[in-house]
Amino acid sequence: MKQVIFEQTGLPEEVLQYVDAAMPEPKEQEVRIKVLARNINPSDIMFIQGMYGIQPKLPCSAGFEAVGIIDACDSSSLYPLGTRVIFTAIGTWKEYVCVPVHSLIPVPENMSNEVACQAFINPLTAYAMLEESGLQAGDKLLITAGASAWGKLVIQMAKQKGIWVAATVRQEAQKQLLYQLGADLVINTEEEKISARMKESAPQGVPCIFDAVGGKLAAQILPSLAYGGTMHVFGLLSLENIPLNSGLLIFKNLNVKGFWLTSWMEKSSPEKRKQAIHTVFQHLSNSSLQVDIAGTFPLEEFQAAIKAYNSPGRNGKVLLM
């Protein structure tokens, strides 16, 4: 089989290789999956660079999320051969992957591979962060990276709950799309002052911020929190740590919390996880949540896919099929 691997950490365009590998054989309680589609997430890129919370064991394949068909399994498998499943694993940029059978999620019949391969990480993160925040109808929320796949999902889910949403972008052309998805305020951080725009619409501040960027932008939005508010940090797109204002934290009694979907899933009850997946998949299946695709590429054209992923102003996910 073929796979995309890296033998040292670094920029994807410099360290990734397309190589031959032996066909993997499933162990007990595992299945082998023929991978049909994968999406490229920021976590994939950070993992390749050695900058993610999980460190690669070199040589390593890239990618965490995919959809595929069960190709081989033992007699005790929960699912028959040919079942289409969503799964997460370390290293999905391969033609075949072996994963524990208990980690699989069957794909709804009316969900395409293009949607299924991005149905887990971003949609469930958006859902879980809203649940964790405790925001109710009429509350206000500010998010960074509003035009990202995660950001667009947060906007749509928040609006379904009646939550007012402000979002930051870096491209003027992205603003109209977010307004169409339901955003109440979209701020172009390249041309507008966040603090001034937020004071106009939320003079008392917002109770909650979701930050996917980190760095200076996170520091700039911190004053937009209301007294006792919380900033939930889940991403580091800037690749820079947040320079926090200690005075603001002290005198406004602010909270800064990290969020990682893996930890949320581990601490949640089986019933809570099942409800989260059911809700998200139902929305994706009936198109009440919109996901966008910027381009699809065969696995061997991973370099072109990386280039498309890095394109400024990209709208939608880049997929490896």
C-alpha cells in the first residue's frame, strides 16, 4: 500500500514523503479500514511540525481524521465487512489503517464521504465548547478564526440556540459569508479595531470568548470579556503563546481555560458522548449545518493539497481522497 510519512518534524512541504508500506494486519479487537477520504486540519500541520500536544513517533504518518470501509476484521467484530465508518487515529494519510473496533462510528447512509471525513473533530469541538460554556439564548459570544471550518460551525450552532455571535476574520471577502451563516457582528482584524467594534455592540462585554488563534489577537480580545467572563482557548493558529494582561485578569476576575476535544470526550459519560455525536450527525445529515470544501486531491498529490490548504482566504476544507 501507499502512505504519506515524515521521518523528521518540520514544514509539511519539506518533510512529507509518499512511500510504499506493507499492508497492515488487524490485531484482536481491531479492524482494517480502506480509507476513502481525509481532511486536513490545523492539528495535522502542527503534528507534522512537532508542535502539537501529541508528539509523533518517527517515522510517522500524518492525519487524525478520516472515513473508510471496513476491509478486514475478526469474528467478534461489531460491524460487518463493507461497513462505512468514521474514525480517528494517529496517521490516516494511508491507503489502509488498522484501528480498534470500539472507536468506530458508522456513517449515516445519506452522508457523503466528503462530509463524513470532517464530521468529527470540528463539529464535535464546536458542539462541546458551546455545551461547556453554558451559554443560553440571549447570551453573547465572541470567537476568533470565524471563517475557519470550526468557526463557521460554532456560528451556526450558536444561532440555533439563540446566542448572539461576533467573529473575527482577516479577509474582507469573508465577512458576508459569516453574516449569511448567522453572525451578528464580523470584525476584520486587518482593518478594524476589535475593542471599538465590540464596545459598540456589547458595551458591558461578553460572558464568553472562544479563541482558536492565540498570540496577540487573543490578548487584544481579552478586554471584550465582561466581569467574571471566561475565554476558552482551543487552538493556536498563530503558533504564538498569549501575552496575558495580568491586571485585566485580576480586576475583572477573568478566567482563561484550555479546551481539548479528547479530554472532553474522556471525561464525558457514554450517554453524553452518544448524544453529542447523534446531534452533530443529525445536523450534518439534514444539512442544517453547512460545511464547505475548498478542494479535493488524491493522496499522491498531497503536496498540491498542502499548497491549497495554505492559500490565503481559503473557504472550506481541503480533502485527500
